[in-house]
Amino acid sequence: ALTSELGKQIKLKEVEGTLLQLATVDNWNQIQSFEAKPDDLLICTYPKAGTTWIQEIVDMIEQNGDVEKCQRAIIQQRHPFIEWARPPQPSGVEKAKAMPSPRILKTHLSTQLLPPSFWENNCKFLYVARNAKDCMVSYYHFQRMNHKLPDPGTWEEYFETFINGKVVWGSWFDHVKGWWEMKDRYQILFLFYEDIKRDPKHEIQKVMKFMGKNLDETVLDKIVQETSFEKMKENPMTNRSTVSKSIMDQSISPFMRKGTVGDWKNHFTVAQNERFDEIYRKKMEGTSINFCMQL
Ligand code: A3P
């Protein structure tokens, strides 16, 4: 158990070498036996890769650009988070079961830990990857403000923790490699945060086609506008402002923090950057994936 800034005990446990929240591990059998349906769409990300962003994009497409319909609930409630558990609240699995089809679900699980029925049912997967350095920075600030996650310690300490994959949901390297390797064997639309940032319309159009939708230009333009960082930062249905301060203290760091590519340059020292690049080369050896580190 690790201690958070508030001195709370944050209980984590490993499953096949991956740290997860204790309540998730306590619920592991229910999660693993989750029954996916062939028309499920699963949004998959490593934490801080732009999950909320792609969720809002997907929902805007699903609702044909109807902003009011997207305001029906906070983003965390719109797509059941399958491994989420916080008793006595209904678990992610229970929420998914209660949802009418076609379902859109969310997970941070690696390919290794994903409930097998998603593969068996050949579901559609929408994966968003974000470069490791920006993910690390974003996760560091998130762990500072989120009292349900361990205190990240100093930036220097967190650098080691992240590289060693000792964060909740495990190693960034294994996560990204695993999903990248699966992408040609299953129905996976593999997107990059950096591409969405550079050309949102183009990437949103890909998502739309993948979802089997056909929306016209004006609707697409509206979706681009409504899912911009500036809009989502002001939107109470996406900015986590309704989450209690005892869980997320946005005075420490806002949930919608910067939303940029390359903020790692404001955090990494030259020495850390060199060391990271070396480790990255080793860990990602043999993978064809290529990340953009700045726009
Ligand atoms: P930063 O901490 O770098 O600002 P997740 O939803 O997976 O937890 O990811 C959160 C990260 O995505 C945060 O990154 C957040 O600011 C960023 N983000 C959320 N909405 C965004 C948007 N519309 N455009 C760009 N980045 C966005």
C-alpha cells in the first residue's frame, strides 16, 4: 500500500505484473468473465492518452453532433468503464450490462488483461496512443491531484516509477506495444493523440467511418469545435468539475491541464531525456510504431 498526499492508504495490487486498484482486483473474476457483444465498440487507452477527448468525439458522432444530447450526463457516466469498481456504487461491468446495445465502453486494460470475450466476439476497438513523455508528464500531474491514486513523489522519483511501469494500469511500453501488435489481427482503429491535435477533422472523419456513420461537413466542423481543448475545459460535463475535491483537487492541477503536444520539454532535464530515449529504444525494439514528439 502506498500513501497519498492526504495520507490516505491507496491500495493497489498486481495482476500478472500490472498494478491495478484493489477494488478492481477484488472484482477480477467478474471483469474477466465480462460478456462482450459483437456490436460493442471499446474505447481503449493508456491513462492520460486522451481518453476523455476521444470519448467526447465518439459521443458527438454517435449523437450526430447534437450538443444537448451529449450534455445528458458527465463523460464518466456515458461510457461504462469496464474495470472500474468502487463499492457500493455499481461496477463498470454492472453498468455495461445495464446498457442497451449498441454499447460504447471504455477500458485502460492492456491486451493481455482484456476480458477474452472482446476478442472472441471480434468487437471494434478504438485505441488512442499518446507519446510516452507527454503521457508521463500528464500522469504525474494527475497523480498529484487525484487522491484515489498514489502520491507521485518528486518528478525525479516519478520518472523512475513510470519507466519501471509501476503505475496503475502498468507499463506504457507494454500497453502500446500490445495494442499496436493486435491492430492488424482485429478491428482496431489505432489513432494518435498528436494526429488528433494536428488535424482534428481528418482524425474525427476516420472515427466516423469506423463507427459506420456518415455526417456532413457542417456537423463535422461543429464536432471539431465542440471537442477542442478550450471548449472541453469549460464544459462541466467533460472537465471533472463535478467530482468532489476530496477525490480530485483541481486547485493542485486541473483535469484539463494543458492539452498540448511537447509539454515534456518543460519537465525533462537533458540528462533525463537522453536516458529516456535510450530506455525507449530498448523497450520498443522491433516495433514499427512511430510517435510525433512535437508539433
Ligand atoms: P494534459 O495533462 O497533458 O493536459 P485522459 O482523458 O486520458 O485522462 O487524458 C487527459 C489528458 O488529455 C490531459 O492532458 C488533458 O488536458 C488532455 N485533453 C483532454 N481533452 C482534450 C482536448 N479536447 N484536446 C486536447 N487535449 C485534451
